Amino acid sequence: MCRIPSHSVPPKPAKSQFIAPPTLPLSQLRSPSRVLDIGAGSGRDAAALARAGHQVVAVEPTAALRQHGQRIHAALPVEWIDDHLPALAVLRGSHRPFDLVLLTAVWMHLDAQERETAMRCVAALVAPGGRVVMSLRHGPVPEGRRMFDVSAQATAKQGARHGLAEVYSGRREDTQGRADVHWSVLALERPVVATAPGADVTKN
């Protein structure tokens, strides 16, 4: 399993690396949407989405970050869960679908085998018409950090194997101004399967 230790993952910078791509402006999310923020840190993005009226679940395995988020965002209806990639055992056991799944600066901490497991588990949580939006870091790995260079193209192909279609791929410069670091932003969608009127959807 990959429970990333707290000493290897510092709190997210004050300015979020999550930037909604043009194909998924947050203003177009129907309210309330069911939003899952995996690796939520202290809950900056989760709090912003909750303020916008969405139903937000924040997953954070590092106790110190999760508890800090619960304290500073206590007035907001954010549900905090202690769970972790790649298996997301707690969430998957609840059988809850989500309209938006955020993975901000998380995916590159997983190795190849963990990413395959994680994609399968994440995809299972996406409702028809729902999207996964993730940011991928590219650049030198800081000393003492566990990080892998993962391409957006490879990630999109991996998502396709689990029923998620690429709807956006773009590049963002580093919000902390590091010249040798940039980010890919990728959005994957679970298509809505149209059924003919009167069709028996229970048949295989």
C-alpha cells in the first residue's frame, strides 16, 4: 500500500496547483455536485468547493494535516476521511459515486504498480458523466522525496483502460515560480451510456 509518510509530503503551498481546465470550470459544476478531494492536505481546495455549495469529501491520510484541516474549516460541511491510495478501501466500501474527483499533486508519488491499482479504484468512484481532474509534477525530485515522473499521455491511456476518456490535457507553469518545474493538468471523464427506451439494462 502507499500511505505516503508525513515527513515526505509537506503541506501544499499557499497557492493551489489545481487550476480547473477550460473544459471544467468550477462555475459549471451543477450545485450541489458530489466532490472527492484525494490527498486534500489541510483542505484548501475542499473548503473552496464547500463554500461554493458542493458536497465535499476530503481524503487525507496524514493525521496532522487532516486534523489541522478539520480545525481551520470546522464551520464548513466538509466530510473528512482517513484513507489512502492506491486502494482507497474506506471509500470503496461506502459505494459512493462522485461527480468530480480531484488529485492535486498526488499521482506522481505512486509507483507504476500503485498507479494501476489506484486508477482502477478511482475510476470505480466516478459517476457517469463525472470527471477526474489531476495535476502531475514534472521536474527534479527533491532530495529525500518519493516521486516519479509520470506523463499525462500514459496516465490518460491508463484511465482509458478503466473506462475514463480524456477530455483535457494541458500544461501549467509552477505557481511557486520554480523554473525547472512544470505541471500537467489532465481531465478524464466517465461517459454517460445512453440506453434505448424500454431497454433491459440488467442483461449482460
